[in-house]
Amino acid sequence: MAQEVLATPLRESALADRFGRQITYLRISVTEHCNFRCAYCSPAEGTPFFARKDHLQVEEYDRLIAIFAGLGVRHMRFTGGEPLIHPHLHSLIAAAQRQGIGKISVSTNGLLLPRKAELLRQSGVNNLNISLDSLEPEVFARVTRGGKLQVVLQGITAAVAAGIPRIKLNVVLMRRENGHALADLVRYALEQHIDIRFIETMPLGEAGSEAQQSEFLSASEARERIEDELGTLYPAFRPTDNGPAQLYQFAGQPRSQIGFITPISDNFCASCNRVRLTASGRLVFCLGQENGVDLLPMLRSAYRDADIAEEIRARIWQDKPERHEFVTDPERSSRIFMMRLGG
């Protein structure tokens, strides 16, 4: 019966919430650990110990990838922590490809890309997001708490050379740290013929809350600063599966898009199409709230795939909130540990 349920072709996602949103995008965290400790994401002392037995195992990820594919998910993104430290990431990516997932993404800090970019492409990755908050080595080291910019730049070069179809830089907007140098980051993206996204800081956990209070720079102000130096940005074509970014291009630069993601200044929850799976097997319905369902006990008990699929379907319908509450109820998101949630 499970195989019949999962093999049934779906014209649209079988996952929907009470607010009319179709859920077609699953973010999969493969670890809570990271080789950076970015100021807006991680406590200064690093992440707490996370025992292997509390992680989803490879075969459990494989089961869930198949279940979500059968429910109509069409985009899977592998995140962390830092996903490239997971020893079996390539096999998880291949599992998504075998299940017919058309858009397979990875988010990385880029530190391990110099030696892993080619393997990512061979495994089936067709979208790669790389964090790059500054091109100034001192600022980069301060924000990442010790990261080496030159290695990440080598990783970006390796990803471009590997031929990964779509590469994006992710820049968290920080008024004091990088607000003065946004145009430099755009110039770099244009030179590499890749995309770039500027993301407003979010009050997630203690680290994110402190960064949001001290460093917040709105996307609209960021865009003004970029246009003051580089000229007018024009609206770009926005694919339906693109996510929340507002996309722009410069005239004569069709190969690179400049995006702005506005969780604070211009709420985009009405178009949310995603849920998140943590490395501990918890399915979380909203980036800014804790409500979710623990799937790991089901995987390690007598639940059939069809039973798990039905539980996922019912809980998303019942419990996915209409919107995050970053502005109206910041206490909710202040309890979220960003690296545990998977970004």
C-alpha cells in the first residue's frame, strides 16, 4: 500500500495548508554542526554536542526523501549547519535525483568547495547557494569568527569551473559590517556571472536577535546604496519556484540577477511554499516558530511510509502558521536556534 500511495502521480503537491498555499519545497538539514561560527547564526562558543544516534541516518533520510517526493515536493535544498561536512551528502543528493526531484540545491559557507564542487555537480546539484558576507578579509574573519576569505573565493571559482548550472551568493545585510561595501559584492558577482541575494537579518536565537538589533539594514536601503554606485536596477523575470527574493538586473548584464529577501521590511509569508526537516528528524513548518512534528520516532517504529506521509499531510494542513511573527512577537523567534533549524 505504501508504494502505491507514494507512486501515485500528482498534478500538484498533495501538501497544502489552511491558507491555500501548496508546499513544494523541502529544506533538509543534514547536520547542526558548522566549521564557521557566524555572528548572526551561531553562539560564540559554537554549537552544542549533537550525538550521532540523535541524527537521522542515511537510510532514514532516503525514506523521507521518497515520502516527500511522493507527496509532490519538487525542490529539495540540503543545508546545515554546514552540509559539506556530512560524509554521505553526495548519496543523499543522488537519492533526491533518483526520486525525480527536479531542483536540487545546496547551501554552503564555501570552505570545503575547492575540493567538493565537482562532486556536487556529479551528484546532481543544479543550484548552489554560497554565503559571502564580505570581500574584506578582516570583516569576513570577524563575521565568521575566524573564516578565511581566500579559501571561500577559491571555492566559488571551483563551483563556477565545475559547471553547476545556477550559483548564488547569499549576503546577510549588516549595517556596520558590510553596508558600506554592497556594490563591491555585486561587482564580484557580475564578474563571475553568478547571482547574488541580499537578506535582511532575522531575530532567530540569541545571535540573530543581537545582530538584528545592532546591524539591521533594510533591503530597500541596500538597493538604494547599490544603485547609487552602479546604476539603475530593473525588475527581472521571477520563476514561480524562485522563492521569496525580489529579483533585479542591470541593463546589459543578463547573466546575473540581484535579489533582495525581505522577511522584516516586506513580509512574504503569503507565498510561502516550504517546510524544513532538521537533522534530528523534526519537520518544522515556519522559520520563525517552533511548531512542528517529530518524524524520527515514526521512522524507528512500526509506522509505514504511507502512515508517515499521512501524518505529514495532516500536520502541515493543521499547524503551518499563516505567517512568522518576527515583528509582532519577537519572543517566538528568539527561542529558535538557527543552526538547528537549517536556515
